Amino acid sequence: MAKSMQVSWQVLLEDDEWAQADGTSWPASSGTERETERRRRRRWADFGLMLLALAAVTLWGWQNGLGSSSRAQSEIAQAITSSGGGDAGNRLPIRAADVLAVELRGDQALAQVRVADADSGLSYRETRFFQRTVHGWQPVDPIDDFWGSAQQQTSDFFIFHFRQRDGATIAAVAPQLDEHYRRVRRWLGLVSPPTEGKIAVRVVGPQGLAEFRTGRVRTLTVASPSLQSLPADLSEADALLHALLSSLIDEAVTAALLRLLHSEWQVSSGMSEGLRLWLRWESGLADATARRAQVRRSYEPLAEAGSALHSGLSPRLADVSLSINPRDYREESLTQIRQSAVATATLLEYATRRYGSGRVAVLLAKLSHLMTWQTLIPAVFDVPAEEFEAGWRAWLAQEYGVNL
């Protein structure tokens, strides 16, 4: 018959209790050593509890911050949509707004939003500012504190003055602007810009308008792209580059045409505006779709009522106003200037594709003494004006679908 086995458990805590239980003897530890060991264990336990408490507080703060930011984001979205989407400047009539991100500074907030224009249905990105009041978040004018400290960066031809918030954008734009500026001046036959006497570029607040000042110190002032309504697919760097380059193109064209001052003739507004338009196209300031639409609008009559006021252009050199006699000056209408500018831009585009970009500088150089297309075309392109015009017409049909 099997015997049952009994098992008893005994819990021994101290080393000397183990020694007494199994009959072995361990070296006796002094009371001082045991006390030191206990204190060491207590210190580690206290340290662990302190770390645990710190982690809990940090987690609570993080979660509370997320909660505050999330609540603010929700409240600001409600404030935008309930007020029609306008801010203190009421820039756009907004149908809807998506809050992409919120930065909080106490009772102030900066919100990155995506808005939809009620009229066009197009989407834009904007930066909006809000102040917490007893009535909730209210839109206010841009808050300077969000822009950080003043900074400076130097490139080949420019000295940039800006705020910390725009630093990454400036770093991306500076080398591109140098290259574009160098290329534009080369196309116009201007000498390479000097590296000394750099142009000062100031990226300023929301009221800053792009303007070019000439003088001992040249300064180009533009608004921070963070304060602009930008198309959803346009980055802040591209927006800043476009704004700066557009002003620099105007300055370069003015410098190029100053060489053409003549007692009898001056370049027409349509010609000078067409030169600017062509440079913007070549510099990528208008994509192919927008450029094609602009050209077709100019060459094709309007279909709606009143189209008789806009009969459209024909691709003829006679329609491109090259020069005018100041003594026989008749003011060009805005429509005439715009149409002549588009015609000039397409003519220059065709000429550079067919004969090379260097021909534009030659054309400008010869404008000082050859003031008609019949004399200018053979001197610049070494072909009769009629042959050049026929090639231009064929190119317009192929490139833009303009068949007239």
C-alpha cells in the first residue's frame, strides 16, 4: 500500500536562519554590514519610486498637452467655420476649413489651415492667429512672437534678413535665386551681377509689399510666405522664390531697356511687358497649363456677349508693337498692352526654341538702331521677316493649338 508523502514549507529570510536550518555555518555578518545593505536597498527602492512618479507626471503632462492642443484645434476649427472662415484681415470667403496643425503660446494660437474658396472651389493653405477670450477663440492679427529671433544669411548676390520661422525656407531658396538671377541677366545680355554690393532681401510681416529700391543699398522687400494664402500644391519655398524672382525680372528688364533710350524711339509697353512675361515663363513662374490658357485666351475671340470688344490676335509681326515715337505717342489700352505682351512672349519663346536663347540679347542690342521687324529680323536671325513669321505661326499651332 502506497504511503502518502507530506511536504511542509518553511520561509527563511536571513542567511543565519538558513545556516541554522541545514546545520551549516555561514560567516557571521556584522550588524553594521547588514544595516548598510538594508539602507542601500531602501535607497534603490526610493529611487525607483521617484523615477516612476516622474514618468507618471511626464506622461500626464504629455497627455494633458495633447488634450489641450486637440481641444484647441477643435475649438479653432469651429471658430473658423462659424465666422465664415475669415480672420482679422478677412482674406478669403471660406466655405470650409481644415485645421492641419496648432501651435499654442499660452492663450494665443497659430493655426495652419487648409481652406476652400467658396467662389472658385480651389484649396489654399493659410496661417491664422487666434486669442482665447471669454467668448472662446477669436481671430486676431498675426502675432509676432511666433516668428522667433532675427537672422541673416548671405548668398552669392543677396543678403537675406528674416525671422527664425522662415529660416528653412530661406536656406532652400537662396541658391536657387542666385542661379535664376544669373541666368536672367545672361539672357538679357547684361553683365554678370557683381558679388560685392549685394542686394538686401528682407522677408517681413503681412503688410510687406514686394518693391524694388535702387540706390546705394538695394533692398527687395517681400512678405513672409507663412502669411500668404498659397495654393495647396505650392510650397512656401516656391512661393518665396516666385515673389523674389518676379521683382528681380522687373529690375533686370528695366536695366536692359535703359540701354535703348533713343531720342526718336522708345520700346513700347507691349514689348517691355512681353519681355517680362517671357522671362517669367522661362523661369518657371507659370506652369504649362496656365501658360497655354493665357495664350489661347489672347489669340481666340471671346465666345460670350461683348466679344466684339476682344477680336483676338493673329500671329503676325504687325500685331506686336515693337516701338513707338514719343512725339507721336498714343496711349495704348490695357487690352492692347496685354495682347501685345502675350504675342511678344510667344515670339521670343519661338525664337529661343528655334534659334537659341542667346538671340534675345542680340535682338535687344540691335533695337537701339533697328526699329522695325522688317529690318530687325534679318539682322538678328539671318532670315527674312516673312520666313520668321511663317515659322512662328506654325509653332503656335503645334505648341498651343492656335490655328488662325
